[in-house]
Amino acid sequence: MGVYETQGFKMDNSGKRVVVDPICRIEGHLRVEVNLDKDNVIRNAVSTGTMWRGLEVILKGR
């Protein structure tokens, strides 16, 4: 299993990778990158945007 860094977060390339970019129906743009394992359970998730919205705080630990 390979590991790489994106925006300072470690992601691995096991399972399936889903990227939604851009999410543009909100003020500013947002990118979400998720790694799913073979059982479709989220292993890692990273969101990046052009302005801070607090989503990272709301979604932490979910």
C-alpha cells in the first residue's frame, strides 16, 4: 500500500479514491478527497478550499 501526502495530510492508495472538485454551489470553491476501503468504509478524507468555512471542525471525527 503506497502512501502520499496532499495538502499536508497522508493518504493511501488502497481501495477506491473519490475526488469531488470543485464543489461550487457555495461561496468559494471546495475540494473533497476520500479514500474508501474494500468494504466502502472511509479510511481518510481531506477537504481543501479557498476560504475557511469551519467544515473541518464540524466533520472532525465523523
